[in-house]
Amino acid sequence: MLEVFVMRKTKNTEIREWRDKCRRQLKRTLKERLDYGFIHTYKPVLDDAPSRVFDTMAEYRKWCKNKLPRYLGYSRK
């Protein structure tokens, strides 16, 4: 019975902490929310050039297959 009480108390504490965190975040300005909401993650090859142009979709797919790491998700299965 004590375990149930402890679990319930812990869950209530977590919910209360989560709500407090939400309230604090709502007090931030829009700029602050956007600054904290996005992080830049370097993507090999994709971030190494400002842009690329392909004449056909086939060329683009071939480039993706040959140049991009599979974990980026641009390869065809």
C-alpha cells in the first residue's frame, strides 16, 4: 500500500513540475521561444554548399545516393 502512495505522490509531483515549467515558458517572448525551440544540427554534405541545382529528378536521386549518408534519410529504399 505504501508503494502506491509513493508512486501517486511522485506522479503528482512530476505533473506539478511539468505545469510549472509550461507556465515559465509561456512568460517568454516569441523571440525567446523561437531561439530555444530550434537547434542547428550540422548535416554532412548538405550544409557544405549554399545550394545545388539538378536538371532532372534522376540526377538528384543519383547525387543523394552517392553523396549523402544513409542516416539522413534521403536514400531510396
